[in-house]
Amino acid sequence: MNKLLTLFSIVAVLTGCNSSNIKTNVMENQKNQTENTPSASDTIPKVTGIGGIFFFSDNPKETKAWYAKNLGLEVSEWGSSFEFRNANRPDEINYLQWSPFKAGSEYFLPSKKEFMINYRVQNIEGLVKKLKANGVIVVDEIDAYDYGKFVHIMDDEGNKIELWEPVDSVFTAMGGKTTK
């Protein structure tokens, strides 16, 4: 690094450029390269946020219509996708899915609860390995789709939890209305 700065300083003197501007530009380029390179913390198996909230409804169609009319949610057949920015990469759009399910849907089984939370995760394979080592019940195998990977687990109170390693760019490319 010091040799590089010395070289730029010599070039600056020979060409009449301001060496402090070159040093600043070199440091700025290194900062940008660091910010665009995934850090070790980006691969730690962990939850990074909420990916969705799912709950039973006697009439999901009417429930979605009520939320659209009264609370301004943009709804589709699946519910509403909330759009937000990634705090670490502000140019990246992320999504949270809100979905009412028909009461009694088997999607929440083996949980007997009337809701399910979807958590956004990174390194889903590593997280599943960690969960199994900790004795957590993993309900199914990891399923992969264009828009991410999913797996379901049970917490210690019998709540089914959906883990999602998203590929948000697929949702962005699909377009469509979102709740902002």
C-alpha cells in the first residue's frame, strides 16, 4: 500500500497532479472494493430479518380486500408484498410477504397455531446444519426456487417457522405492485 501511494505521489509530482487527490482516490477505490465484496459476516448462518407473516382467515379473499380498502395494501392472489431497502446495500430492494391463508390450511402443519412467521436467512444450509446439531426439529428438506431456498422448522413451543434465503432480484425483475 505504501509503495503504491509513493508511486502515485511520484507520478503526481512528475505530471503536476495533486498527490493528496490521488491518495484520496486510491483510498476511495479500496473502500468501494471492500463495500462490494461479501464479508465473512455475510456467510454466517443466521436470521437477517422477517420474510413473511402468514395467518389463518375464514375468508382470505375478503380479508385481502378489507386490508386493501382500509389500510391501502397492494394485494394480489398471494397477499401483499412489502418493499423495503437493505440497510447494508441501500440500492437493493428486499421484500416481506403478508398472506392470509384459508383457516385450516395444511401448510402450517404440524403446528396447531393459526399463524406462521417466515424469517429471512443467510446460508440456509449452514443454518440447517446448526439447527440439527442443536436438536431442533427440521420438518422438511431445503427446497430451491428461482426466488430463494426454503425449509421449515419447529420451535420449542410447537410453532412452525419458515426459513427463506431470498433471491430478491427475481421479485424485482418480476415487477408488480408492492406495498411501500
